[in-house]
Amino acid sequence: MIIKIVAAAVLLTGVVDQINDDSATIEYKLGDKVFYTTVSVSNSDCIPREGDRVKFITDDKIYSCEGKK
């Protein structure tokens, strides 16, 4: 239970900007700044599509895909 709470605290939310082969580029905001990170699709817990909102850890993997919003 504690691990799930800690993991939820470090997950970021962003939008899949682009998918190339096995890499997904995710756009996310922290405050007023926009950042980009690239993660492996094959290591992720779901298969995202461009425009999907996702929960992820920077430079690691996607933990959930929520579809387009």
C-alpha cells in the first residue's frame, strides 16, 4: 500500500506528442514551463496513441493511458 502511495506521488500527467518506433515523446507542464520527455513504449504498461493523456515517470515508462481529452 505504501509503495502505491509513493508511486502516485511521483507520477506526472502529460500528453503523447509523438510516437516513433518504440519511443513516445510526452509533453507535460510543471508550473508555467512546458517540458518533453521520451519513454519506451515496449516497457510501458499500456500502448499509447498520439494525443492520449498518460501518467508516467520521466525517462522511464508510461503507467496508464487515459485516451484523448
